Amino acid sequence: MNAGIIGLGKYVPEKVLTNEDLEKVLDTSDEWIRSRTGIQERHIAAADENTSHMAIHAAEQAMKNAGITPDQLGLILVATVSPDRAFPSVSCQINEHFGVQCAAMDISAACSGFIYGLVTAKQFVENNSYEYILVVGVEKLSKITDWEDRNTAVLFGDGACAAIVSKVSEGRGILSYELGADGSGGKHLYLNDNQHIFMNGREVFKFAVRQMGESAVSVLEKAGLQKEDCDFLIPHQANIRIMEAARERLGLPEEKMSKTVHKYGNTSAASIGISLIEELEQGKVKEDDILVLVGFGGGLTWGAVALKWGK
């Protein structure tokens, strides 16, 4: 039996930062931001709203939706590049909050992190190591954003997603996956000595357009499927032009791709999970749909899964 997602949860901070707000403090405009990224607004965590707090909110929701309790968890995996501190890990902070002593570790794969988490969880579930695994993608990117750099300050938002991974019905769940990394591209997207995100936008764009499309096609082929078998694409919400390139590579109509970048910006490890939840809530993703989840991130990393939705 395949591992799959049996419960989801998300959390986004209350504060909304619009393009109009950024116009007042940066040499930019709403039109410039929207035309190049598709972003209109993003959510920003309060000063006392830490990465671990957002992760816990999303985790509580995911467990409730899966119908399990914290003591049933065998492993907690947290994908983040913006933890509260270097250590203890966010996963251990979640562990402490729920009063459990299950295995816990963080994953650093930037915007690909949630995919890395799902694929890691799949291995442990399918080899019968753990029955239930909590996978969280969470970022407080606002604390590592250079708010004077108009090229990056307009891009990022804060938020969290969580998934409970367990065995699902025959034929459903994660059908195939692809993970990869090219460390030689690390110089194009990294945390600089000032503890701010640096990005060579042109190089990252070229990499992302190529890799997102290739990975999406690859996981379908590995699952023995064709491009036309894909019912819905959930790409990392980094930039509308990159997302559209992946959609076109699969030959999907616009309505078959998740687009939440306009209201959340790039939430890195949280973006794919948040988008999946939104599409489920709106009824766009249905039982037995074939989904492709695909992302890329700093490292440079990439990852994708093909899955058949349902328990």
C-alpha cells in the first residue's frame, strides 16, 4: 500500500502587507510587482509570532482533520530555512508542545522542503517504521528579508502548512517522486552574511522554468502516466511566469493549476501545502484526481510527486 496524505492544516498570520504598502517605502509599484510576479499581497507574522508557533497551529489542524492525536505520531518532519533558532529544531519544539517523545528532525531544502518531507515520510510509512508522520512546511521569511531591497522584499510572505502521512487505500497516495539538487547553483540564492536572502533573479528564473517542467513530466512518466492524465498541478508559488511555464509544459488549461501567489506571495516550504488546501476547500481537487506537486528552491534543490488524491 502507498503512503498518502490523510489530513491537512494551514496557518497564515493575520497581518497583510499589500503592494500599495510597499510602494510607500520602496522604489516600486503595484503594477511592476504584479506584472513580474503575480503577487498582490502577502501575510507577515507579528514580532512575537515565531516559526514554531505557526507550525504548531498548522499541525493541530492537520491532526484534527486526520482524526489522530499527538501520541500516535511516530515522526515529526519540519521543512524550514527560518527556524526560531539554529537548535533545538522546530520539530523538537513541536514535540515539546504536544508533550510527546517521537522522533523529530528538520529538513533544509528551502522552497522544495515540503516535497522532501513528503517523500521522506513515504519511505518510513511504507517500510512500516511509523504509522503516522507529521510533515510541516513553515517559514517566517519576513525576519530574513532585506526590506530595503526591492528585488526581494516584494516576493516573500510567512505561513505554515502541515500534512499527516500514513498508508492509504490501494492505488491512492504518492505514486512516484523525484528529488534533486545542484549545489553549484547555491551562489544564486542564499542567506548572506547580513542574515538576509540574496537572489540572482535571472539565474534562478532560468533554472526554475526548466526544472519545474522537467520534474513534473518526470514524475508522471515514473508513475506510468501521460501528461494528459494530470488532473491538477500544484506548483511552488514563487512567480506566476515560472508557474505558467510548468503548466504549459504539461499542456494543462489555466483552470487546472493552483494560483495562490497573488494573496500569499512566496512562502517557501509552506506554499505547496497551503495551495493544495485552498484547492480542496474550493472543490477544485476531488477524490481520485491525479495531482502533480512540484517545487524548486535554494540549494539549488527541486522535487516533485505524482499522487492520486484520497484516503
